[in-house]
Amino acid sequence: MKRKHQKTLELIFARPTSANVRWSDIEALLFELGAQIEEREGSRVLIKLFGERRVFHRPHPTPTTDKGALASLRDWLFNNGVKP
């Protein structure tokens, strides 16, 4: 895993939850882990990973991901053995 993806993973697992994680960095990390990413209606993004499908909302107008989405993503990754 590239250092940039490792840093993004560390930000996702950081306590307290970081407010400065860019969605584009999260997408790049998930793609590196083997995810298939599909655009849906509006700002929705379907992510297929670990044999599961999850829908997230791409943040707008700012590029940073909200803390609730990060917590959900953290739990999903942790439950599937992905740790920093």
C-alpha cells in the first residue's frame, strides 16, 4: 500500500475523528483495496468491497468527509480486517 493510502487509513482510524479527510483520498484508498465504485443519483456513490455493497454520499460543496461517514467507513473496514 502506498504511503498516501496508509496516511488516509490512519486518518480514518484517528481518535478523535478527523474533520480533514478528503473524499477523493478515501475513494483512492478503497480502489487500492479492490473496491468497485459506481456513481448513483445525485451525490450517492455505490461501493462494492468485501462482497458487500455500501452507499455513501460524496460531500459537497466542500471536499471533506463528515465524521458520521468516517465512523461508518471505519467500522466497515475494521470488521473486514483492514487496520492502519
